Amino acid sequence: MNPPPPLAMKFFTTLLAVTLVATAVAQPSYTGPVPTPPTDTRADTLRRAYLTRVNEALDTTLAAVKPNVPLSREQLLAKLVRHQDAAQVSQRVLELLREPQSGDMFWMFPWTAVAYLGRDQLTPEARAAIRSSWRTYFPLRGDTENHWAMYYSSLYLMSELYPDEAGNTWFNGKSSAENLAESRGYLLHWMDLATTIGQGEFNPTHYIGEYAIPMLYLASWAKDPAMRQRGHMMLDWLMADLAANTLNGVLRGPNARTDDTSVIERWNALASFFSWTMFGNTPSPANYGGWGIYFALAAENYELPEVIRRIAVDRDSDYVQRDLKRSRRRWRYSDVEMAPVCKTNYLRRDYAVGSYQGGLADPIQTHVWDVTWAVPDPRGVHNTMFSAHPLSSARVMQTYFTELPDAMIDGLASQGKPSYDVPDKILGSSPYEKVFQDLDTVIALYDIPEGTRFPHINGFFSKDLVNVTVDQSGWIFAQGGHAYLAYRPLAGYEWQHLLGYKQLPAQGGGYRWERVDHGEKGDKLLYSPHRQNGTIVQAASASEFKSFADFQAAINALPLTFQLAPTPSVKMTTLRGKRVEFTYGQTPVVDGVAVDYSKWKLFEGPHLNADKGSRRLTITHGQLERVLDFNTLTITDRVLP
Amino acid sequence: MNPPSRSLALLVLLALPLLPACATTPAHDLYLFGAVNSKGRVSGSRDTSLNGVYRRTDTGAFEHIGISYPAMLNGSFDPRDPRVFYVASLSGVLCTTDGGQSWRVGTSWDVTEPKCVRVDPTAPDTVYAALPDGVIVSPDRGRTWERRETGLPARGKYAQVITVDRTRAGRVLAGCETGIYLTEDSARSWHSVLPTKDTVNDLQQSPHDPQLWIAVTQSVGAQLSHDGGLTWQKIPGVPSAHALYNIAFDPASPQRLALASWTYGLLTSEDAGATWTERNTGLPVPHRVWRTAIDPDTGRLHAAIIDEALFISDDFGRTWKNGGMPASRIQSFAFVPKAAK
């Protein structure tokens, strides 16, 4: 699908803006009730609702403009979108660019947006200052795929905007043509990886913005129709992946990258901004997740395919979605450059269970598995249960980062990763954790070598669980929303308070973190100081049982044997009647059949399907089908008979 | 690319009279590659410090040159013209032909985070770079680059350092995650000369004896070769439980060597490596020495303490004084002959 014709869209947006001014939103919707998906699903109604949400983000940004206070970069962008006060905006552009610049690729994409949105509005002096800044400010290219997505999308678009210019007019000494070719080379390479062996920074709670925003900009402004199409198709791809892995708009299951907040308050993430914008089924995070405004400013150029929207909001049955992703690039100390990540997500009305097979994906911020439950309002709710090994390892950091060993761990606490080297962390993956999931049963086994820093596992028990019952059988039962949960620690444990983190301003700028003990009213940590260890979690809907006691009885009746030495191993029959045998480091066996991870498809489920290496994703819901084919750069929509 | 206007105003970071009182005009320029205010910096940080290349002025102060770029690791100069030099940076290999006033990223998207760049001193059109995933070579002063990795392992070729034998064009040693590799045909083929299980962090050829090489490593201490890098022996007396970061020879004295380490601080030898002494008294605690260097003109010992400052010693580490560059992370030193200008 191509973006709507610009003129028609401009007229429509202007009309909508006028309407919105007349019904000015006093408060942003994220302070209001939880939105519900519309019942009127005609295309024009849905489009209008989407643009209303987008315009709310812009309106809120503009409403924060104060007389005699300089415009922020976000505010001047919102004014450019609305074609307001071009002289004031031009003056502010000049002021901002007179200062020393910083922010690297996070500088590049906002200024790309200013350049494009302002190309017909800004004064010649302001446009010249923007152009000059791409000569005088030398942004870092970064070391991560999201960095490169932002860097090269921005450089691509700016090179198209200023073609035929010599190398001495660009920060990196390369001509427009050279920059265009290099940027295109990287973007095609990344798209090829993502559409053949899976996305690297998969299902990120925040970093989804670092991909979706650049792809939207390419879809909006790339002059080359092939790159414009690629941007659009990748955005569809990302949104389809988001839709299929959400429940009520909240991203579920494993994430290559999340953070200490989002790993327990699952809604509180930029991903929820995209669910709010695209699907309208969960509140946006406060301030539109920080980066949401950068999507909103060009969001009118994207139209969410109805098939993707329906995957997010129209769930008439439970489903399992299996996806193939990949780890971050491993520079050293690994036999493979990028390890395959075999994801499973089981989504039901009342809860979701998700995992990948364990091991390292990203060195710091990976979340491997969890059970999350549905709640009427996700704000402030810690609706998740899982366990993890709190790995802290300079060698692992060196595997993924090209640094000398000692400074990395020391520096992480001041680099926005405060929990990396603390014993009660619950964020992160470990090479000593192996996981198997079948539907709503998860078995996580741990075999932590002697001498490992933090030789224990942490289980997360939310403040929002009710009826937490430590049973003499060894199971711990609890209820989260309409889900019954059973957690079986395989080794001894004790309860601890889970410390959290508070971000504070640091002397000399930036920020620092302070650990905070939430005390008895907060979340709890199941601390198990045994190197050979394991966790079994079984979930079910409350509606499947007459009572909580019946659920407990059913769990206690499950055949279960396990051992921890010499190698952790579990044999059990799940609540769904599957006979599972899982030994640490060995292939899981279900009903006598070994799980074959080598046959894992790029996507496999009722809604998303793609073969490994295919570059072709089929998106399905009911009779609706969209096929994204990167081999032919085509989008094909069908209504199935 | 032109430098930002703000860098036209040189940032003079040292007010102290840092050149030894007895010194005449030094024969070498000292360049530093690094950054200030690095603690907590990640890609995307809001920080407008001046970073990248600094050069010592005749007063002993350091001036910032050219672009501000906080992720430069080391540089290598064309012996025919020191205005031509190459820098290993996060964004690729940076090349300048006018003393750092303008730059070009010589590599493309497929090269990231080179760790070390070196000009072949006897064939200076040829430039080598150690990468996290191998080795690249430019035959044309950094304009074009090609991978030359035959003989390096498919996995295990993370290269931290690359050093060219100054006596023979095309003879190069690379310090990798799996040991030291040697090429004698300009990187067209490599073979292992010292296997290790962790990364080799630095490799240097003695300025006094071209057959003598020293390597420092993450887990097998310091290694010595007397035959041009063909065979290696561990240097007794140098600890090996923790990583060593770099080695410095004193070009004026074959007896004097220095080693930098996060854990051990500054280690020196004044008997050609037979015995070693920690020289940390007077350095900040903890004495995390990121890099060390010895001035070829004065014998002054330099210790870059990570995120603290540059420290200098005129008695080979027995006493230290603050040499400026506060809150800096100096990644490398380069002494470049002035006579070559």
C-alpha cells in the first residue's frame, strides 16, 4: 500500500486540526480511562480515530508551549507539522543550531524531520543552518543495530534532500552520492537480515521506536520509490510483529531489550505508544513514551493495514505464535556470530505465556520468559511472573562489545543500566538458563558454574498477585487477574524485598540512579541460592476451574519428577496433558518427540507466517491477508473466500 | 568536512608548565587520542565536550585539533608527512591529509569499530586496521579498503591490535582473541604464532632491537619474542591473573619498559624486563591505568588514569604529578617526529 496522496492528506489533516481546536483536549488521553477499540470498523472511521490519536500527541506538545519560553525541538516540529509560526520556528532553529550539538543518531533523525517538514516553510537562513550542521557536527555512528537504523535512514534522506554535493559539505567527508550509496547498502543489509533470519533487537519494549520512526521517515520522505516502499513494508512488518505479540495492547513474552521498569510494569514502555496509536486498545505511556512525538509528526503518512489492526484487537481464540529471531552480534568468545532465538508466545484472553529457549540474546537488557496476565487498566500494575539468573560477566560483555574488560561493568550503572551488576536484578539473560515452553507451561533450568558471580536465581513475585499460597507440596499458588498461577521452585529459597531504582539528576548533567527498597508493600524476590536450580510455572484461566482450590488440586495431581544433580532435569505431565521431558543442555521432548529447533520458521502461527530465508511475510486474520514480499518489493492484499 | 567553528578556539587543557625545565624544544609532537567526560557516555548522550585529537603545544599544554569526536582510539601517521594520519574510531577509519582540519571516513557501513590502525612505515601507502571481525587493508592511503583474512580463524579473529614490522614492508602481527597471528605478505595470508584463550591487547616492536617484540594480554600476562614474533615466552614477574592493557618501550633506553593495567596500575622495569615494580604511589586510588607511554625526548613516563587525568613522572614512576586532561579517557599516545614536517 502506498501512502495516501499528499494533497488529499494535507486537506484532511487540516480539517481534522480545525475540528480538534474546536474540541481542544484538556488532558492527554493517557491520564484518562483505558481506551476501547472502536466498534465501528469502517475504514474512514478507523482512519479518523488513528489521526485523532496522532493529533492528540501533537496538540499536547503544542499546548505545552509557553510565552517567552524558547520552543523545544519537539515543539518546533509540531509547529512545522501544523504550518504554524514559520518565522518563529526559523528563528528557533537558528538559535538551537548556534549551540554545540550532541546526541549522535538521536540528533540526526529529529533534524532530518525538521529539514523535511521545514523545507517549504523555514527561512533560507534556517535551512542553510540545518544544512551546515550536517557538515560541522560529527555524530557517532554507534555500535548497535538501532543506532545504525537511525543513522543510515537519516543520512539517506538528507543525502537525497541535498544531492550532488561534495564530500567537504558533509561531516564524514563523503559526497551526497557516496552517503546515499553507503546508507542504502546498510539499510538493505539490515532488512535482508530481518526478513531472512529474524530481527536482532526483537520485540523491544522501547527500542521499537528506534526502528519504527526511521522506517516511517523513509516511507514518508524517501525520493526513491523502492526505498519508500521498503520503509513502508518494514513498518508493516514491525507493526504486525507487535500486534501478534500483544494482549490488550501490552507487549508480552520475551524481549531482546527492555529495562528495569518495563520488565515488571509491562505496559510502561514505548511499545504501548504504538499500540495506542495503531490499535487504540491501551493508554499511551506518559508524554507519549518520550519519543512518540517523533512518530506522530509523520504518522499521517502511514495507514495501518486492517489485517494487522484486527490481529491486535480481534481475538476470538487462543493462539501460539512461534518466531525466529537472532541475538545481538557476537564479536568474540562465541562459535557463532549471531545465535538463533526461537520464540514462543501463547496468547489467551486472560493471560499470555512467552519465552525463548534461553541463553544470551542481548548482554544486558534481555527478558527471556514470563507469564503475564490481563488487567483492566495496566498502568502501575506489575502483571508478570518469571525467574532469572542475574548474570554479570565482563567476558560476556566482551563477547558483545569491543571494549577492554574492566571498565564496562564499572560504567554500566552510569550508562542507564543500573541493575547490571547487582545481585537482585531480574533483568537479563544468562548462558546458564535453558527454557522450554509448551502452551502455558514453562520450565526454566539453571546450571551455574562454580565461581560465577551471583550464583543464585531470582524469582519475581508481583505486588499485584493475590492469594499467594505456599503449599506444602512445594508449589506456590497465586492469582493474577483472571489467571491462576502455579510456581514451582526446584531448590530451596527465601523471600527478599526487591529493590528498585529511582532516576535522579546527576551533578554536572545527565542522571544517576538510586536504589530504593519498596519494603513489604512492594514486589518480592524469591531468592534461591543454589547453582543447580529450576522453576516450573503453569498458568490457567480461572474460568477453567470451579475454584482456586480446584486449580491447586489439579496442579498437585500432575505427575512430576525432577532432579538437580548431576544435571537439572524435569519430567512432568502438563495441565494440558503433554508429557514433557527436559534436561538442561539437551533437546526437550514432548510426548516422545524431540523438539526440532532447526525447523523453526521465521514466523509460524495463525496470523504471521514466513519461512526462514524467504523475505516474505504473510499476515492473516480471518479472511484478510496481506503479503509483504521483499523479493519483489510488493504488498499484496487479498480477501480470502 | 570542516571543523566546527567552536573548535577554532583551542581548548587549552593544561595550564601547568609541563615540559621539563631542562628540556629544549622536543623533537617529537605528542598527540593524544581520547575523550573527556566519558564516564556515563553512550551513543546519543548529550555532551558537548571537545574530544578526539589533542596535540601538545610548545608550552606543554594540549590543544584540541579538528572535529570533536569522543570515540577515537588511536592514530597512525604517514612518515612522509605527519599531516596525513589515520584514526581508529567508532565510525570507522578516519583519514586526514591536512593535520586533522578535515576528515573523511575511509571505510563504509560494513566496517565498524576498528580497534587499531597502522601505517606500514616502509610502504606508507598501505594501511592496516584491526577490526572486531578481522583485518582490513588499504593499498591507497585509506581511500579503499579490502578484507585480507586468509589464515585467520572464521571465529576467533576479533583483532584488538595490529602492528607493522618497521624493518620489512608487509610483515605484520595482529593481536586477536585467539592469539597472535603473523603475515609476511601484506595480510594476504596469516598464520598463528601464539595461541591464547583471551584477547591480546597490545603488541609492540622494540625501538632498539627489531627482533624483540612484547605483547600484553588479558589472561597470559606479558609475552616476549626475540625472533621477530615467531616464538614467544611469558615474561616472568609480570602478573597475569588480570588484564594488561598496553606496553611502552623507552626509545632512549633499552632497559626501561612500562605496562598499564586497570588492576595492577603502572608496572615498570629498568632492567629490560627482568624485574618489575609497581609504581603507583602518587597516582589516584584506585590506580586504574588505561594507557602508558614514554616520551622519546625526555624519558617522561605518562599514565592515563581512566576518567581521572593524565599523570606524568620525570623519575620513571617514583613520583607523579597531575598532567592535566581532567576527567579524560586517553585511549592512546603518539609521538611524531617534528623533523618529518
